[in-house]
Amino acid sequence: MERNNDVKKYQLPPISRSHPWLMFCHGRDLQRQTFFSIPEDRYYTRIIPAMRNKEIHCSTNGCLVIEDNGSHDYFLLDLVSMEIIQLPSVEFEYELCDLWQSPSNSSCHIWFMNNDFLMSCQLGDHEYVKKEIQFEDDMMHDNTILSAVVIGNKIYALLLGEFQLVVGDLEDSRIRFKRLTKKPLPWPSPLRTLTACSAYLIDSHKELLLVQEIFSNPFHYCDGATDFEVFRFDRSINEWVETQNIGERSLFLSNYDGKCYDVMGSGIKINSIYFLKSQDRHLYVFDIKDRSISISLPCSNVSNSRSVLHWI
């Protein structure tokens, strides 16, 4: 492991948008940021004042949606250019947050979502556009939204319970979700006992993937996942189909979402899931084909206490 020894204040982070980086926020007030590059097998430490004592709600291609823990103001931080863009105040409860398009795109939106409303704004807006969320009548009993992605002018959501996939039109005045999948997603193998699982809905170059993260101990989620199952959505039959091959891509899972990147030739392992565990500074890699898990310690200078990990 090669280390850049100096902690350089107020310098641009060494990241690029060509591949995902692992970022550790650490220190008493989360005032230090250590960036780990998988292809280089090297980490860099910086002190970025704009990130001190802040909470990151989502990240895409080096851009972060951040909340100030003191004032509760929200802003967008581009870690490549270090540009800061103020966002309207968020005065509602939400479960999901994401960027729709990158900030360099004129159609970039930031959206926050709960089970009742979707709130979105474009960069420079002073308030959010609020749209009511509705469900078809036969979905009213089990319509908790677990995960969502935007592709084009459609928003796809995964519902808790049977992991049903639904779709809504963002151009409508209200978002009325309609069911896409005809059958529930199979529960992890009945041969596993005392299992629990969560799921991620991921946009893989406009193909929908669903990743089941399986925990062997449902009472201790902090122990982390012990297995994964990956499904792609087959639009010809409107069903989830299990797969062991996602091609020259890999998946990167955080506490709040999952991202897919084309990593061929980058030095990052293809057809794999890179994931993290709560209160753990190790990096875990799950091989989708042979179902093995490898473990590494990317940043030995970061302690387990008071550190938060993010993919950026």
C-alpha cells in the first residue's frame, strides 16, 4: 500500500470521474478526508473545510449532496472542481436522496423522496417542485419504497416485502406508480436459516439490476453481508432473472444506495460487488460468479472509531 504522507490542506482531492473512489471521513469532527484509489492501491489524505462536521446523503461521479449538521443547510459539493452550489432548504422528512444526471448536465436534478411525495430541484432553483406519489389500488397494502432510480423520464422503485418493481412517469403532475413485475422475487434459499436481506435497485447503463444483500444474522446487521444474489429485469417477461454475469462492470454498495460502473481496463475487478460494513474500515469484494469474498485494509491510518465511509 503506497501512501501520500503529507496531509495537504485546502488542496483539491486527487480524484477523477473515471472510476469510483472510496472516501473515509474521520477525526473528531470528521475534519479529515482520506481518498483511496483501487487501481493505484494508494490513499491520499486531505482536509476539506467544507466537509467538516457534515453529513453526506448521496454521491454521484465525485459530486456530493451534503447537509450541515449545525445549520441543516444543504449544498452540492463537486470534489473534482471544489465548486459549492447551495440548495434550497429541506423542510420535510425523506428516506431517499439522489442526483438525476451529473451537475455538468443542464438537466441535472436533485431529488428527495418519501412514500408520499417526491421533491426535486435543478441547480440554481430556490425551492423544490413537489409531486404527490400514488399507487395502484392493489398495491396499497404493501407500498413502502425501499430503493429508487431515475432513467430518462421514468422513476423505478422497489417495494419492501416481495421486492415488487413499479414505475412512474416524472412528467406527470402526480407520480402514479404502476406494477411491472408479475411475480415476487424469490426469498433467499430456504437452506439458509435465520437469514435476513436488504435490496438495492441499480441502474446498469439503463438496464435494471436488483442486488439482494443477505445477512446470516438478522439480529446483528453490523456484522455485514455474508452473501449476495443479483437479478436483472427482463422486460420481455416483466420478471427478475437471476444472473452470475454482469459483464465488464462492477457494483459499489454504500449504506444508502448502489452504483454500477464499467471498470474494464481500470484495474478494478470486473463482475464483482464492492461493499462495506458498518463500523468497519475494511473493503470487501464479492465475486458474483464464484461467490467468494476477499478482504483488504485500504487505509491503515484510519481508526474504526468516528469514521464514515462513502463511495464517490
